Amino acid sequence: MRSLNNRGSKNILLASCAIIVIIIAIILAPFLRAQPLSRVASILAQVPLLGNTVVNKNSYFYTPTSLDRVIGSGRRTSNMAFEKELKVAQLAVARASILTKSVFAEKAKGTISKDDKSPVTIGDFGAQALIIAAIKHNFPQDEVVGEEEASTLREQKELSSKIWDLVKDTKLADADSDALLGGPIKNESDMLKAIDAGNSAGGAKGRIWALDPIDGTKGFLRGGQYAVCLALMVDGDVKVGVLGCPNLPIDDSEPLTEDMGTAATDKEGYGVLFSAVQGQGSRSQALTRGSVSEGHPISVKKITDVAQAVLCESVEAGHSSKGDNAEIAAKLGVTSKPVQMDSQAKYGSVARGAGDVYLRLPVRKDYQEKIWDHAAGDLIVREAGGQVTDIHGNRLNFSIGRTLRDNKGVIATPANIHAEVLKAVGEVLAAKI
């Protein structure tokens, strides 16, 4: 009798320990990759109490089979981290892209100039309204750092009305997907409120989305590349990133061409949706009007000779020093012409191996990059096996507000050549910074 009591006490103690470990594993799952969680599973599987000889299938305690259902050998629970945020972001970007594509096809894009002389179109305003409305419907307490604000629209009623005509008729073809985003915005006043909800100061605390409704507005106006960009930061760390690139080819294997930045088209075979969740890799899929899928994994190209790298740079001279880019290319032995394109489409191109090196070098000492111009692309490249730093080799810091004031320039490459490219950048810029 005493032996049975001792065995029972031992079993209860082991069961309690196992349950505590399981709870800890579940809590830590979103922050761990598959390998550590698999190790937890294998350790627990060795605990006698969890074996089938001690606990039958009706037991309140976990068996190895039920444990696998809980943590999925380190895969299933990890992949569930930010699952809703990812889907909402993908669908929101896809819906906004429907609107931007309709404006892209028009000759008159309702362009006005902001205080910094940069252009903004009715597409920028409409896309921001749609995306923020979707975020606030699903995550009402989250903040948004958006590029646009609606004061001009309140003054220019005709322009506001034109944007409202676009926004109210924009929806996804899949009814369930559109409903997940909250359906249509109810009225023009709510549209303006949604645009103005992108007024977060950013920072290192809480859940904050970084949104650029049309990144590469000049490319958009020119008929070139542009991107709809959205990223979720938690306590200053980018967790989810999505890029909608309506004018990039769907085929990840299609190489970049010299005219990629200007020969944009809306025909079949174009429009790609890039996405990434921290610790879960990067993926791409066709950008459509319907529901979204898991897509397929993408990765940077493994380069053995940096001289063969395809360089990407901005079209606008005001965004990056092209003279410095050329000197760096020469130091690396790269002889092919750089591919010029606007927007974070360059990040997406590097992430799937179509491009190899993205350089955005400082054009003046006081310039500060905006977080919405880089947050999504930074995560997508890194999760695809690349490395993204500033010209000093520091990671981009998204935790200090609406700008990257702690960083100068951007270098994005496959991880195995980053040090070599960084060295060349340092040598060229040494006397200039």
C-alpha cells in the first residue's frame, strides 16, 4: 500500500513538473524557433509519467500525442504567432492595392505637394484610409505611424470627395476576407478620421504599425515601381512585414532588368505580395483581389562572387548618392549597370534573389530616413536570409520615433556578402561622413 502511495506521489509530482514545462513552452513558443521547442518535446517524452504505460488516453495529463498537438514539435504553435496580424496585414495591403491600381491607370492622379515638397496622390490618401480602418477594426488599441494626414482634405472638399468615391467602392472579391477587414468604411467623415489615425509618434513601447500607403510616389506618378507597405512593431521590434508590389512580376525566378523601374505594367503575370513574420521566414504570392494563401518561401540568392551581384538603387538622385554607389560597385568588381527602381520593391527583389545588393547612401548629413520606408522591407530581407544595416553596420532602429535618426543609410544584401559590401561602403564614404 505504501509502495502504491509512493508511486502515486511520484507520478503526481512528475505530472506537475511536466505541466509547468508545457505552460512555459506555450508562453515562450512565439519567441522561439522550432529547434528549442522540439528539444522541449523530446525531453518531456522521456518523462515516464507521460508514457503510455502510466497515463492512458483518458488521463487529464498530456501524453506525447497531445503534447505534439500543443506545441507541434516546435512548428505549429510558433507559426501561430501573429497569425491574425499577418492575415489582416496581407488582406489590408491587397485591398489597398486594388485602389492604387485603379488610380495608377488614370492620367490625372489628384497630386498635391506636401510641406517637404514631396508629392502625394489621391491613391496615398485612399490606401491609408483603407488600411488603418482594417487595423482599427481588428486591433483597436494599436497605434499607427502613417505617412499622410487629412488636414488638406478637410480644406479641399472636392479632393476629399474624389477620394471618398474611390474608397467606398473598393473591396476584396472574397466576401469573408473583406468582412475580416471590417467591410466598407461607413462615410467620408470616418475616412478622414482613419487617415488621421496614423498620427502615432512611434517609440519603444507597445504595438505600433508603420504604414506607407504608396511608397515610391514619384515612381507611381511616372508609371514605374511602387509598393504598399505595412509593418507591425512590438516594443520597437518589427514582428510582421507585408509589401504589395503591383508592378513586379509574380514569378520569383524572373531576373531584374535595367528597365524594371520604368516599364511597369498592369497586365497578367504582375503583382506580388511579400510577407514575413519574425522567426518564420519570408514568403511571396500573387497579389490578387481575393483571399490570401500561405504563399511559398523565398530566400536571398547565395552569391559566391560578389562581382556577379545585381545592384539595386533608387531612381531619384535625392534618395541615394549614385556617384558613391558607382564607386562602391567598382571596388566590388561589379561591372553590370545597377537596376534603378522606386520603393521597397527593392527589398522584395533582394529577398527573393532577383536583386542582390540594395544601397541607399546618405545624400546629406542631416537627412533622417522614415520608419515606414524601411520597416516591412527590413524584416522581409532578414527573414529571407539577408542582412540589413546602416553604413556603419548597425541594425536599423525602429524604436525611437517616426524616423531612423540613429542610422545613416541602408545596405541590404545576402548575409554571406554583407561584410564585404559594408567594407567597400566604408572605404568609399570614409572621407565623406
